[in-house]
Amino acid sequence: MYPLGALAGEGHDITAFWYNPNIHPYKEYERRLETLKELVAARDIPLIYRDGYDLEDFLARIIPTPRPGHCRLCYRMRLEEAARAAAAGDFSAFTTSLLISPYQKHEVIKEEGEAAAARHGVGFFYEDFRSHWREGVTLSKEAGMYRQPYCGCIFSEKERYWRKRDA
């Protein structure tokens, strides 16, 4: 919520993009997509999304990747699609909502975003929004938005809930 308002406030034209084959289980994928659709409809923001649940492709690429490389590969897959869509849509740049999360690997996101941007001849807009994370949480709660309890992939789901069981 915070980056969306901040970027619009700076005069950026916003188009949302959705491609998240990493999200598991499917009901979580659906819930997050529906939340995004509600948000963009309420704010009259265009949405581009690949309406396909490419879980098998995601897992086929991730499983052979040794930990801790899963996050990098996941970022790469999703940022590659965002860069491809940005180039195809003749956008000057793309960014990611991941940049507000204190739980994400920012340097890796930046590296992968810049690499995808270079491959597709489009800009990658990087800004570290982490200092506004609490504000974003407050805004999303005030709007009654669903807030996900983990990153999205099956590995982050395990990390989120397995620890609780052992506590």
C-alpha cells in the first residue's frame, strides 16, 4: 500500500502486474490475487496478469537449486516476467512490491531486477521502502485487505509454521 501511494504521489503512472507461480497452496494464490484485484479496482489502476498457476514449472526450477538459492531464483523468475511485460507494454520501468518488506533480500532483488531490466531494455525502479513497512501494514489493515502470513512459496510456508510447532 505504501509504495503504491508514494509512487503515484511522485507522478508515476501505475499499472499493476501479477505473476506468482511460487505461491502455495492454490487457495493462498487465489486469495492474494483477489486482494490485488480489489485494490486495483478501488484505485482504478490497470492490471496485467498471467492468469496461470505455473506451480509445476516453479517447483521444477526451484527443487534442484540448493538452499539458500531458492529466493534468488524465485525473484529472477518473477522479475523476468515483469520486465518482459514492461517491455511489451512500452513502459519505461518496472518495480516490485517486495521492496517494502524487511523480510526480503533487497540486494538480491535489486541485482535480479537490474539484470532482467537490461535483458529486456527497460528500466528497473529501485527504492528501499522498508522504513515505511509499518505504515504500509497500517494502511492495508485500515483498508481491510488480506495480509499474507508468509512469503508465498512452500518453503516459506514451512518456515513460518514449522517453527511454531517446535516452540
